[in-house]
Amino acid sequence: MIRVQLWIDLACGMMAFPICYGGKQYDLNEFLRDHPGGANTLEMFKGKSVTNVMKKYGHSLSAYHMLNDFKVSEDINLTGRLSENGRIITKEEESRDVEEIAFMEELESRLDWSKPLLSQLHKIAPHYDAWVNSAVFRKCRLFSSPVLESLTFTPWYVVPAFWVPIILYLATTQLFEYVLCAESCRSSQLTVLQYAWHLVLGVVIWTLLEYSLHRWVFHYNPGSSLIVIQMHFLIHGMHHKVPFDGLRQVFPPIPALVLTCILSVPLWVIFKYPLIKITGGLIGYLTYDMIHYYVHHGSPEDGSYLYTMKRYHSNHHFVNHDKAFGISNKIWDHVFRTIVSVKKLGFSLRW
């Protein structure tokens, strides 16, 4: 037993950030800053076993599923119980049907991650919803065409680079048309306060749209329809399957522009000064997209608004897929009763 432990210690010492679970070794170096529970909570377990810790703090099924992406050794199983396919069986799963567990593993094994996934989704179509909400720490390819594939990547800074000039142009032209127009006003002149009110109303309209799109469109259950499944995976499912891919966490500008034009039509029909409200909506959208990227990759300090939203959004990804739809705010989660309470901690998380 002492010789086995010495072997484990030696193997762990060769890794950048080793941990042991169930007699197997894993290197979490690439995952430290993405760990929803903070990098500092992992640091104290470097080179140690996390078997009891993961059970104690109630890690999600995705956490155990994702652990396989960091496996670096095929050591004997000393303490934990693993499935036939090597996935760690959680304490919660012990009481579940063995056949169900085996089926979920078989479902994952149907896809070849070295090839484009979009053309393989028919293999898991009847069980897509369960599969897509079981996250992995990998990169995925969608299209075989390099050109099409390149269009699916969007660095975060492209979004403000595209939208800020448009927002500034719209805000400035509307300001001169309705506020600083003097006698040349086309209609009744607005005060600066009234102009600001229409902008703010546009932001509020966006927050409702943000919630609605996320809940009823992005989380629409496509059933077993292959076309709808592929559309869902492109729009949002991919983000839940590979939530740590930084190049696929903001909305590409051109599709966003098309959607903006479509969604703006009702504003022209219903509201006065629609373009001012659209400008406010774009401000809200840009804020949302930047917050979304930051809550995935940023390091907010405890006590800050973004710290709260980072933990809230992590809950949505890894615990409550059918709740916590707000990303920039929780207002509409309160209104529609999809709010969740994130566990209070006696220490600060650090990423």
C-alpha cells in the first residue's frame, strides 16, 4: 500500500496542478480560472485527493462528467467506484438505475469530437436535451468547411468594436433631431431628461427581451426534430455543452444585426420615438453581452455586482438549467419566479 501511495505521489508531482480522485490522477491546471467555485478553493487541494471534498460540497453531475477531460493516468481504482467507461459515479447516482447510467455514457460515446459535431447530432437526437446539458471542458468543431467554421468564432472585443460606433451614431443623430434641434425639430422637441427617459426605457425593454430570448428561445426543448436540434445547438446548445470556450460566448455581430432589425419592427409600430428606444436597447444588449463574457472569464471581487452575477450564472449552467435565466440582472427571474438562491459561503471565491 505504501508503494502504491508513493507511485501516486510521484505521478501527481509531475503534473502542473495534480489532484487525485478514486485512485486516478487528473491535472486541473487549464481549469483553475474557469472553476465555478473559484481557483482559491482548488489551491488547497493541489496534489491531494478530492474524493470526499467533491461529495461534501455537492458537485453537479457535469463536474464528475467533466473530470474525465483532465485525466492523465489510467491507474488502478483504489478507493472510488467508476463505471465501465471510466466515468466516476457520484453518490447521488448510486441510487439510480445502473442501466440509465450506462445509457448516458453510451450516448456520449456516439459522437466523435475530432470531427464536426453538427453533422453527428442525429446520433443523440432523441436524448439531445440530457446530452447538451452535460458540460465538457473541450473545444468543438461545428462545420467541416474552414470558412463556415471561422464564422462561428467571435472574440469578445469584436462586439464593442462593431456596436459602439453604431450606438454613438444613433444616439448623436437622435439627440440633434429631437433635443438640440431648436426651430428645425421635425416634431415636438424633447428635453434632455425626456430623451434620457426614452433611452432608459429602451434598456428596460431589452432586459425583458434578454430574459424572454434566453428562457423561451435559447432553452426551447427541440424534442427529436434534427433540424430544430441543429438550430438550437448553433444558437445556444453549444454554449451549454462547451461553456468554457471563450470564442463562442458572445453573439456574432452580423446575425445580431439581422435579429436587431427584425425585433425592432414592433417598436416602430407601438412606441413613439422608436429609434431612441432602439438605441437604448442596443446599449442594454452590449452591456449584457460584455457581462456574459465577463462572468465566464472575469475575476470579480466578492461583494461586487459582477461577483454575484458570476455565481448566479454558474448556477444556471451547472445546477439549474431551467432557472436563473437573467444574465445582466435578476429582475425578470423575480417576476416570473425562476429566481434561484445561490449558496452563501463563509469565504470569498477568487478566479
